Amino acid sequence: MLVLIVDDNKLFVQRLVHLIREAGIDWEIRLAADYEGAVRIVDDLEPGVILLDINLPGRSGLELLRYVQAGEEPARVVMLTNHADDSYRAECQNLGVAHFLDKSYEFTRVPMVLQGLLDPEAINCPPGR
């Protein structure tokens, strides 16, 4: 499984990769810091899962979410953002995200969410939460 992490905060991305690896998830991980870099990876490599921030330099993560969801076989998208208010959550859920997580206090749930995307019956991890 290929996971694409799209976030321009290098320290956050390093922590996220470490957390994923520490949990024993051995999937290939690619990184993008902006919309354009992410689109290239989405088009070339077709990741199965995308961990996506809303606030990106240039075009927003919401625009990227729309682009991904318009594809023939869209990746499962997990929004990881500091903009976790209800309006963003509702918009992302309407656009089809698998999960919506607040970076500030749900960061450690990422490995559980990733594992749940492969086997939703294995853990109690309802979509969109």
C-alpha cells in the first residue's frame, strides 16, 4: 500500500512518519508539501491512502480532495488539520473523506485509522470520525 502525506509542516510530517513506522505499518510512504507535488504523485503512483492537510501553500487541501475524488479509483483520504471546525468537517465528509482528524489532539489515532482502512472490521474506527 502506498500512503501519500500532503503537508507543508516538515516537523509534523517527520512525527507522523515516525508514528506510522513505530506502529509497525510498513507501507511505502511518499511526501508532498503542496498541491502540485501531490497531484504529480497521485497521477503517477495512484496512492491507496492520502493523509491530507487543509491548509497548503498555494491551492488548498480541499481543492486536492476534490481532484482526488474526481478520479476513476480515488484514494481513501484522511484529513489531518488544525482547521477542525464543523464547517470544514461537514464539507470534507460531503466530499467523501474516510476520516477527519484534528491534528492537535487526534494525531496519535493515525496508525489505528490506517489499519482500519485496510480492515474496518478489525477495529472500532467509524468512518468520518
